[in-house]
Amino acid sequence: MEQSVAEAQEVTVARAIEQKHTSALISALANETAKIFQSAFVSIQTLDDAKFGKWKKYFELKHMIYLAYAYSYMGENLLAQDQGGTAVRALQESKKFYASAEKLCEEYASAKGAGLRAKPESHLFFRKLGPHVNRILEKSERENGFIYHQKVPEFPPDLELKATYGLVKPEEYKTPAVSSMWTPAVYAAFNLAQAVKPTSAETNSTEQLPSVLEKGAAQPSGKDPKNSSGCSVS
């Protein structure tokens, strides 16, 4: 469920970027999305790498990407509030997480387990992150050096911003009520002894079932979306 919620939340982040919401809100949404991907990773962390290795790298990668987005937009928001030194430190942290994401892209490609042979480093949403971080970092360093002259903190600021709206909430599943037709008498009427049993020929058959041709997942067309987020948001 956490994976579904996290991927639905990704749409919210992309839409926030597309609709040019405030940097504070985008940072908060990205932070919440990073937390959900981290929780999804923790839920499968102890499972066998031979089967779940690729999924682990996928969740780790998304966690790093959204932390990088969260700190980059946080830095942009801090700079707008004339907090040049803290903005620089937030952008430095964003760049660190982006570097971790780049490494995880390589590890994802060689990871074992089920999953698509995707190339996350080639997706525009990821490719736009690096230049965005560098651009805002350079602007923060320049303005802090010429205008604010503030000391850059040793430790990064906490991602304390909370999204005020736009968070995805899963719908609670409720088990349908048992039909009144299913009474104890109905259950008692089932007689497994009267069930049709397979013949000896069917039991000893070595006939192989035909393989099922599964429809492959749609792959990127190679053309970049012409929008702000780099995602195809309908």
C-alpha cells in the first residue's frame, strides 16, 4: 500500500511544480513523499535480495530523489526570506542527496530481483533535478556573498515544513457484509465427498501448459515532455 500511496503522491508533487505553487509547499510535499518511499523500503528491507533487490534500490532511489527536491525548494524558499546562509546549506544538502541518487541509478540497473530494466537516470524528471539544484545553489552563494554575508551553518536545516494540502490519503477498505443467504444450513449442505475427482490420466499427465504472453509495460517514447516538472501529468 505504501508504494501505491507514494507513487500517487508523486503526481501531487509534479502538479505542484506544474502549477507553480510556492517553494515552501513543493518542499513540504516532496518531503512527505520521501518519507513514504523510505517507509516502503523499510517494509521489505529484510527480504531476500535475490527477489527484492531491485525493489529495494527503487525505493531507496525515490527516497533520495525527493529529499533532494525537498531541500532544493526549501533553499529557494529560505533565500526568498533573506536567509542566504541557511539557504546555501539547504542546497548543499540537496546536492548531496542528488549525488546519492545518481549512484543508486547505477546500482538499480545491476540489482537482482523482479522489476523492469528501466533507466531512471534518463527520465526528464530526474535530469532536471541536477541543473535545478546547481542553479539555485549558485544563486544562493552569489547573493549571500554580495548581499547577506551570513555564515553558512555546519548542519542543514530540518525539513520541518508540513504540507497544508495536497497529501494523498488511501481509501480504507471495508469488507462487504456477509449475505443473509449464507446460513449455517447452506454451509452444512456442502458435501465434499460428492465433488468430481480427477481421473488417473489427468493426475499423471505430463502435458505442459502453454506459456502466457504478458503485455509489457509502456516504455518512454524518447521525447521529453514540454513542461516544468518533466512528468506527463494529465
